[in-house]
Amino acid sequence: MSSSDFYNRSIGNLTVSNASVVDMLNTNVYTWKRNGEVAASLPNPTTESGLVAYYPLDGNTLDYAGNNDAANYGATYTSNGKVGGAYSYVYHAEPGNYIEIANSPEFSQTNEISLEAWVYANPGSSGSIILGKWVDGTEASWLLQIAPSSWGVRAYIPAALTTPRSTSSYGESMPNSFSDQVWRHASMVFNGSGAANADRLKIYLDGQQQALTFFNGAIPSALQVSTANVRIGGWDGTGFYMSGKIDEVAIYSRSLSASEIQGHYYGGLWSGTLINSSLLSREENWTVTVTPCEFSGCSASSGPFSVYINPNPYQGTPLIVSTDIYNRTIGNLTAYNQTTNDYTNDTDINLYAWFKNGILQAGIANNTTVVDTSLLSGGDVWTVQITPCNSVECGAPKNASILINPMNYLPNISAISVAQSPAYVTSVLSCNVTVVDGEQSTFNATYNWFKNGVNQTALAGTAYHLLNNTPALISNITPPTVKGDNWSCSATAYDGNLSSLLNYSANNTIANSAPYVTLQPITYNITGQPAFNVTAAVNDSDGAADIANATVSVSSGSCSQRSNATAINNFIATFLCTGTGGVKASVNLTFYDVSGGSATTDTINATYQVIETGGCANCGIHGSVDKSIYVSIDKGCVGEEMSVSYSTERSASVYTSISGPSGEQLFSGYVDSNSGQVRLFPGSQGTYRIYASAGGYLETAKTVSILCTRQEQQDEPPQAPPALAQPSTAAGSKALNNTTRDYSYLMERILEYTRQADILAPAHDVSNAYELLNRARAAYDNGDYVLTEVLLEQAKTELDNAKKKLRPINETNFTIATQPKNETSLDFLTGASIGFLSGLPLELVGSFLLLLLFLSLILYALSRRRGKWKSYDETSPKNSKGKNGTNGNVKK
């Protein structure tokens, strides 16, 4: 072994040469040690534990560490390897070219494994497989790959044998590791005892551990034991075959340390026979041992051979000292080399090189230690470079620098600006400055504000205690401002002695604010009427100037503008639109910004959505109405219960208010989310108003008139509705509804039973029936037809029980006459007599009307005395006739 430097200094390379000829299958393993520790070596079967397979790939595919020789399937040998020869791979379709090693128990590690290889990737070889034991989808164990697209190093550790590569957990190093087409040493180390992903899986490139920039899933704590063969340059899967060269492949049954991997990298870096001077340092003892190996084993090692690296002269940290305490131009500069050491005890010479602002001052001799004040100027940076040398060599140079301050350093405002940007009429404007001074640490600054170039003297002032070279806010302008105005500020800094130059900021123009839209609910008749209203309010922080007209169109039908305010804030546009009956219309609304340019539109079915930008930089607020709210009212007479029911598809609580005929508040508050009911007893005749809204967007309003006053009969206390029957199938009632059957008959039953309840209500408490019918309606709307039928049967039972309480006065045959709710006997008689009167002679009509009025008064008195009409319409066949099968009418 020898050094290329005569004095065995760190500037020379170390080289070991063979003194004997070896056979063609021989490969020499060179183990380099620095001060007794391995610093560089190829994998050595004689000294390294856990090396289960080693493939130098120097013209053969033999295992130099064991008996796991490999077979070549299309790879081409090349003498241009990293260490000797290597095998080259050209990418083509399945199965690619690769070197395959039969499965062996030595490759069935579960807790630890280490893989190493030298790799040269061709252009376009991203995704190439380096080394793997993997049959995709059936026998997956481990895989080392050039990461697709990113060119990093990717290592796969699957959670199961059947895990495909596409979903397996893996770790990936930084990108572009193989994109430069040079030889790279790639290593993977797995240790299942690690607590986290980064502890279990480590990747090394060129001897250095890489930060894993990405993990796909959790790295398992154990390797899968598969029956797959090991392949170099390929795998038992589709695609990702190697394009490039692979050399020096090694497989270990343990986890290698970082120093071991670095040693293998250095061992292969210069083909094992050379240690570059970049690895050498002074006062190191280097040894090398040569071990000849072939596929059948290794012979005895030769060596160790050693060389000692002599040190160069070296020094401590140099100093530059000014004779002026403030380092001003009045002081000389003196350079000091505090210590100089030389291992050879040779004569030491210190070389001094002086630089001003980075430029070598050639006029100053290289042994000069002092620079005179005549050469100094304020603001200059002087640097001395001291190099220790002996008669043979020089040590590493070291530098020291100093900043020369003037007698009084003028403050300088290095930056001044008006923030924020962009600024709006609602923005706070701030004047910001940065002051730099070579001597002082704090400053004062005077400032002025300018609007459209005019000095705003009332806003002038002084800011105190600004820090050196630190951005500072010295003044604010509070909103509001005016759109289009240009604001700027000026400032002068003072250090207690001198003032800086006057500095001006650039103009900051108050930009156009984005208008915002307050949406009103779109209202339309849910029963099929095509008319609906569209209303929106637009505001703008800039004021009135930005807001202009609004237009609307519908996909089916037409719209006419009902109201349109002038161009002011809270601009209101309301449109009465007519669509097609039963067809939901799309609505386009367009709002214009006068100064903003073109308008923006948006469309949504069965609702509307407003977006107003007017071409400005920021969009206005927008919203939408996407559901409906339904209100149904079951009313009685004064003193009887009135029920108001709500339902909505929107996921929000329903707010409602109910007021009486005189405007008195009867109810105000929220009912249950999505659906609910409010019950109350009207105290007087008149019109009652009901308002409901949900989620701040949906709303509806209704009125109901109560024009009757009845005396409530004493009935039995109402019973709670029976418990709901449960669907017979375990899948739930909705599971039975997924058919194409027509269930419209259920709605007909709901309407029919509701009509019967309305007829029975004046004579009997049918609140349970109403509640069951409301729940049936909700179930029907939700598509739960099984539950709907159950509730209808229970409602029918309630109605049947109510009908049984109505008994005829005598035993004559009869049928119960139907009578609309709230219709009095006088109304009934009057309606029945109209046809009769039309057939009388005109001279008899007056006499008949007097008689009819007299009879009506008698009937009304009897009605008041006996109570309410009891009537219902029973649609079942068994009740369509009287007791003896003949029709009849009976009043009670």
C-alpha cells in the first residue's frame, strides 16, 4: 500500500496493489480501516456476520457468500461495472430480463433484513425494480425499486402475502436520486422492532441515510415469509423491469448499521483498491486487508498493510482588532494568528492576504499584519486570510473580518410602504419603514400622509424608538376611505445627531370592493301553480356608485320586474316569474357593477343562486334556496283545538309565529327539526296568521279564518295513539319500498281519512286520528310506504271508534248525512232550496222566503239548544245504508 504524496500527507490518495495473479473467478475484497475501525470495504464473507448472499457479478452470477447461485434470464454482462464487471438490463415487455435466485430458507427472515446494490439507471427508467422477493398478489415479501416518476428510492414491506404492490405499504426517499445517470449505492434496512415507520424502515443512498419524504400506510413489524424467488432487475409482476446496470448485490439477515453501509459505499466507490484523499485527515492510521474470494469460498486474508497520515500545519481562529473601540476610520487594523502548529516541527510561515469588500488588495504584502487608517473608509468590510505553512506544505487558511464604521453613520430608510395591498374602503392603512444605521440601535421618525398628492398636514406626527434594521409601523389611517383615492406617506429618520434623506412611499390606490348579496327566499306554490317570486338585495361597501340593474330569466316561462330600486345601497330587485305548471324552473339572476365591467351569472334548478362580481377581483357573497317548507292547518271553532303542522326537507329547525285576529302573539318559537306541530285553542272568531321559516332561507305564510263558535261536548278523555307497529322484516320498512309499485292509493286514503276526521271533529275528539294521519303523511313523503299503511290502519281504527259514539235518536232506518266542516244548518237549507226557488213563479218567491226565514230561525234555536250536528261520511259498504237497508237522513 502506498500514498500518492511523498510525505504521506492528507493530500495524497492511498492505493493497494495485488502482487500475484488470481484466477478468472477470483474477486478480492479490500477491507480498509481508519484507526482500527472499518471505514471502507466491499461485503466480506469472512468477517461480516449475517451476509447470506453476495453477487459481485464479475462475469458470473455466483453467490460468493453461500450456496445461492443465480441464473441469468436475458441480462447482458458488461465490463464497465462499478467494481469490475456488472450486468446490463434493457427494458422490454414481460417478463423482462433479470437474474433469478431460487427461494431459500436464508431469504425467509421475518424480523430483520438489509439489501445493497450499486445501480446505474438509464434515462427513462423511472420505476425500475432493483431487487425483490415478490410474486404480485400471491407471494409478496420485500421489494426495492426506483420510485416511479420521482426517481427516489422506494422500499415495499407488505402487510400480507396477497397484498399487491399497488396498495402495499412502503417508504420513499427524496426525489431525483437516480435521474442523473451515474452509479449510485442504494441500501434498504428493515428492523421490525422499531416503534414507528421511520424506525422500522431506513433507506440509504451513497452511504448516507435519507429522510423518507413519504410513507404509504403503516410499515408492518414483520416480513412476510413467501415462496417467491429472488430477482435482480425484475420481479414476478407486470411492468417496472430494469433499464440500466446493477453491480455488487448483497443480502443480509440482519439490519446493518449506518457506518457499515457507509463503509461498503466507500469500498466500492473507487473499486475497492483506492481510498481518495477526501476521506483522509491528519494523524490517522490507515490499514488495508486483502481477502481473495471465489464462489466456493474465500482464502486467508493478507495484511494488514498500514500507512500513517502526517498532519499539515494548522492554526487557531485568527483575529482582526481595531485601535478604535467603535471600529471607525480613525483606528488601524491589526491581524493576529493566535496559534500555529506543525507536526514536523518545521519552520512555520504565516501568509496574510487582505481583502476589502471581497476584493484582494494586491498592494499589501502577504506578510503584512497591520492596515493603516489611510486605507479605511466608512462602510467597508475588511477581511484577512491567514494560511499556516512549513517548508513542505501549507495548512487550511482561516479568515477574520471587520466592518469599518464612519465617524457618524448617516441613518438610512431602506424601505417605506403603505399597507395593506390591495386596500379597500374598509381597510386600515399603515405607513411602514425600515431604518438602518451603522452606529445607533434606536431612532425617531417624522412622517406625513398624502391623499391624491396633497399633504394631509393634520395627520403628520412622530414615531419613537424604532429599532435598527427592523420593519416598524409608524402611523395608521382608519377607515372609511374613498374608492379610487391614492394614499402615500413620507418619513425622515433621526439618530440623535443626523437625519436621513426624506423618503416617499409608492401610492396605494383604494380598490373597488366586492359587492355582497343578501338572498331572499324564492317563493312558489308547491301544489303546481307556476307563479313564484325572486327577490335579492345587494350592498356594496363602496357606496351607491357600484350597484346597477338586475335581470332575471327562467328556463320555462317568463319573468316581469315588479320593483327595482335606484342605484343605492340595499339595492332591491323583485321579479314575478311564471313557469310551466308542474315544471320546476331554472332561474338566472345577473347583478351588474357599474365600475366592474362584465357581469357574472349562476343557475340552479328549482331555486336561485346569486353571484355578483361585476368583473372585480373578489366575488360577492352568494347563497341558495334548495328545499321547501310545508304547513298544514287543522282548525275547529272558537274554544276548540287548532293544530298547525310543519315539515321541510331542509335539515334545520322550523321557526314559527302565530298571531290572532287582533294581532296578539299566540305562539313564537322553534319546533322540532324538519317537522313538528303547534296546538292552540282560538279564543275568538276572525283571521289567524301563521308564519314559518327554516334555516334562514325557507319561509311561508298562511292565514286561516275561524268563523264559528261551538259548545264542546263532554267526551271521554282522548286516548294516546297506539304504538306504531313494526315492519315484519328485519331489514326495516324502507327495505320493502324499493319496488316499482304505484303507492298513490295511500295518499288517496290519507286524504279520505282526513276528510272523515274533519267531519267527525265538531262532535268528537279525533286528535289521535289527526296525529296518526300527520305521521302517515310524513312517512309517505319519506317513501316509507309500509309505515304509511300501518299508520293508516291505526287512524282508521280511531275514526271507527269515533263513529260508534254517534247514535241515532230513534230506530228508524237512516244514513248519516255528510256535511262540510263549519257549515251550519242554515247554510245547508239555503243551499238545498236554491233549485226549488228557481222553479217558482216570481210572485210566490217573496212569500216563500219569509217562510224559509221563519223555519231557519226555529232550526237555529233548536241547534243551539241540542248541541252540534253529528255527521260523517262512512265510505265502507256496510254503513252505506240504514238499518233495514233503506236510505234515510237523521239529524241529532
